[in-house]
Amino acid sequence: MPDRLLDAGDMTSTAVPALGLLTTPDGVSNPYPLYDQLREVSPVPGYRDWPPGTVPGADEPVTAWALFSYDQVFAATRDTTTFSSRDPLQEASSAPSLMLVNTDPPKHDVERKLVSQAFSPRRVKTLEGWLQGQLVTLLDDLGTGEVDVMDFAAEIPTRAMVRLLGLPDGDHVRFRKWANAFMLSSSLTPEERMASNVEMVEAFTSRLAEHTARLAEEPPSDDVEDAKDLISALLRAEVDGQRLSPEEIVRFCMTLVVAGSETTTFLIGNLLHALAREPEVTARLRADRSLVNIFVEECMRVDGPPQRLFRTATRDVEIGGKLIRKGEWVALFFGAANRDPAVFPDPEVLDIDRPNIRQQLSMGHGLHFCLGASLARLEVVTMINAVLDRYSTIELTDDPGTKQTASLLTHAFVRLPLRLS
């Protein structure tokens, strides 16, 4: 018989001490030893934390079942009927709700079709030449010697996002601040976090109005591919007579910024750390650039920034002999799944020869596979090639850097000194 719970409020972490340690600064900066303990007893009740976009201090944390094994997390990502992505806490919060991330079918299907029409691989590909030129300038500014690479890391996705959306140069400066506040990876007061969210909504509402007015003055066209930028393409996108509302376009722009720019910034930092930490692997990349893509996949498995997302159960469901009841929260720990030794032997080892590297879950899976994956991959692959071209030496320093400790949403550096020459 499965274990039963009285209600979500009765779930506590006292029976599994490692669970309570996950939300401490030490646990956030290095959760992997805790995952190893928790995976053996997964699923575990009583995990308390905040979903992205909520405001700690103003909103209450949720109490959830936590899934740590690969098979459990993978199955939950595939079963979107049982595990809903809707986030009622965020919907009731002062923070804006994300698009696609927090929606279920059939609404999700319609939104994704409309967005995919505008946010196409062809449109992303047009950034490649521009991005290569930007990296030359950014690496000139970064220089050589012992340098903190995280400001450089942040410039790449935020500048690319501005270019893609068709926003004025300089808007990228605010993107990082907005993303850190929304994704809970910076320590702010509730008032500061809410003010940042309001500023982001108002800024994108204003930019959308500017684009709408400009399109009204141009010759009529419904060809999405002819649109000069992503916001204009989103305004033109149409599927079966349906279009995105202004509010939906604003929400998608914010989703790109908070999910795309921050996650890619952190991924770049983790990739640069891996280049410095793994000289033998880096030497192989220099000799054979076709390995760069698989290197990125393996780094996302070993140290992918996304660590966990929440779902809610739409029905009673048994997992690992334990009963999760309808309406209870469930936390999917992608970071733990990616290091499950049952699927990835010697999981802490970065091995670009693994036969199943592409089974890593950092980009999600199935219905909610990351829509921005192609953009993120273009950014990081172009970055790695540019860094390998520029520097013959990429090394760690005596300073280990500083990990993000504010939220287990992401595993990342906020400061990373490397020696470059």
C-alpha cells in the first residue's frame, strides 16, 4: 500500500534532514551531495521553497513533494495531464505570470504555435554573424590575465535578446537586474523585487506600443518572416485566425528575458569554468570543434543551471510507493536527475564520450521543452569557439569564485575569476 498524507500542511522535512539543508546557502551553492542522499528515498515530502516570480516575504513558500531520481523526474515531465504547470501561487502574486512556462494544454498548444511562428530557427540563425562580431568586441574588453568572466557572460544573452526583439541599444543593461529579481537569484527586499517586476512590465508595455504604432505606418503585411524583429513578428503571427493579445506578447517578452537571459548567463559561466577545470577536454575541443555541441550537452548534465521547477498534481498518483494527492505541489529536480548514477555512471565526471549525453534534462522534455534552446545553443557555441580562438590558456585561479546562494532555481557562479592568455 502506498504511504498516505493527511494534507499538504502536514508534510515536513524533519524525517529527511538533507531536504531542509537544500534551501540553505551551502545547499544552494552545492546541492549534489544532498541529492545523492535524497535520491535513495525519493519522492520526499516537505520541501518548502518559492516558485519563480513569487515574492519571498510577501508570498508564502509552497510545501511540495520532491522528486530526485531520473526515472521519476522524466516520467513527470512527460505526463503533463497529471502534473500541471499552472502556478496558482504566482497567478495570485503581484509578479507577472510567465507565458508557456505556466500554462497547460489546450491554451499552451495555441500559444506555442503562435510564438513558434515568430520565434523561428530561421530568425534565431540571423543573429549568428552579428553575435560573432559582438564577441570580438566583448573579448577585447575582457582582456587577459586574471579576470572575472561573469559580467562578460551576462553581456552575451542580454545583448542578443535586445537585438532579437528589436529594442534600442542599452535596454540590455536592465535585463540582468529584472531577471535576477524575478528568478530569485538576487537578495532583495519584497518591495525591491515587486518594484523591479512592475518596472519590467511597464517597460515592455511601452516598447510594444512603440512597435504597434510603427507597424501601423508600414505597408500592410501578414508575412511573419518579413518582420524586422521578434516583437513585430509576434504582432503578425496568426494561427487559424487567432493572434496573440498585447498582454500575451508582453508576457512572452518577459519570459524571454527572465528565463533566457539569466539561464544562459549562468550557463556561460559554468561552461567557462568547465573549460578551465578540464584541460584535457578543452584540448580535444581545440583540435576538433565538432565536439563543442556535445561538450555543451554534457556540461548541462553535470552543471546545468536549471535545478528544479514546480508542478501540481491534478489527480491522486502513486510514485515510488508513495501517494501524492490531487492538488499537492511537486518539485522536479532536474539537477538531481542529471546526476542519477543509474542512468549516468560516474555522474560527477564530465565525459564527452558518454553514449547517452542527450538524455540530460536541463532544457526540460516533451511539451515544455525549452522554446529558447536553439537561441541558447547558438549563443554558447559561438561563445566557446570565440574564446578558444582568442585564448591559448584558460585556467582556474587560486580564487574559487562565488556561487549563487539565494535560490535553488539555478546552480551558478555570480563571480568567477579565470586566468586567460
